[in-house]
Amino acid sequence: GIQVEQSPPDLILQEGANSTLRCNFSDSVNNLQWFHQNPWGQLINLFYIPSGTKQNGRLSATTVATERYSLLYISSSQTTDSGVYFCAVPYQTGANNLFFGTGTRLTVIP
Amino acid sequence: DTEVTQTPKHLVMGMTNKKSLKCEQHMGHRAMYWYKQKAKKPPELMFVYSYEKLSINESVPSRFSPECPNSSLLNLHLHALQPEDSALYLCASSQPPGPPYFGAGTRLSVL
């Protein structure tokens, strides 16, 4: 089955710093999503990005489907950015039946 | 309203108990999902309902029994669980091509 690996597994940042999170996937996919899970467990969809680059405020994401990786950029980090970031790909084409990556746990300290 | 509501937020049950987890959404989404998340692990897909019919069961033990009474509700019936079933249970809904929306989860402890 598909493998989805994320790096780094853990990251500690000073508030205001920038960071890049990486997601590598083993098979071709037509849908890649990034999620943030806050410390209370709530999962929020950040990006649906099968290819190309998207930006939303301080966050942006780039997927290079031909090379099977995606990057999530966080600029000017804030303590509220703390939590776990997951990338996820579908089990099936066109579906939201998602296989989640291993996750990156981010801690932003004031 | 972009909310998926899960109840209860916390549940403690014994191995002989029967309990149910509930999930509700009013976004008109026709696909609903149950995921299980163990501590410090990613969520894992359990079940998918599409148009109120079970379309995917990811080899989940029969002590977990899903039910979709209508297009807004999704239940997960629990019976004779084991301590290793303790986890965060997440419900989600979606309407392709849009993204899934997740509830806040039910934290289940099996004693």
C-alpha cells in the first residue's frame, strides 16, 4: 500500500520563526491535503493541493506530484500554530477516504 | 454551519458495556467517515458511508458496528471492547470535491 512519510517528526520553534514541513508519498496521487490537529484533537483542513502552490495567510503549500512530495511553509509562527500537522492522500481516486502521514509535531514557544 | 458535532466528548466504559458514539452534520454532506486515532499516531480510517450506505469497512472488528440512520447522523455502536480500543474516535463528513470536515472527537477509555 501507499506510504506517506513526514519530516521532521518533531519541531520546536521560537515565536516569529519560519519553518518548512515535508511530506513524501510513495505512489502517484491526485489529491493531497494538509491538516492541523490542535492540542485538543480538532483536525482542520488547511489545503487541498494535488499540485502547484497555494497560500492562505501565513501558510503556504507546494506539491510536486511528479517527484511525490509536498511542502508546508509556516511563516512568522505563533503559539497558536502548535499542534500536529498531517498530510493525507486518498485511498481511492476522487475520494476523501484518507490515508494520513506520520505527522510533524510543532511546538512554538513564546 | 460548517460544524460536525460529536457526542459524548469523553467516554469511559467497561469491557462488558454497550455504548454508542454519535456524530451529526447539517452541511448536506453525503459522505461520512469514522476514524480511530491512537495516542501519538495518525488517524486511521474505519468506515465510510456514502449516501447512507456503508461503502468501506477497513477490516474493523465486529465489536464496532456503524449505523447511518439518515443523511445527517452517523453512529458507532460499541460492544465488548478491549483496553487496546482506547483512542480518540473522529467523525468527518464531506461532499466531493470539497474537503472533509472533522468533529472534535470522542476520547474513549476502555477499562
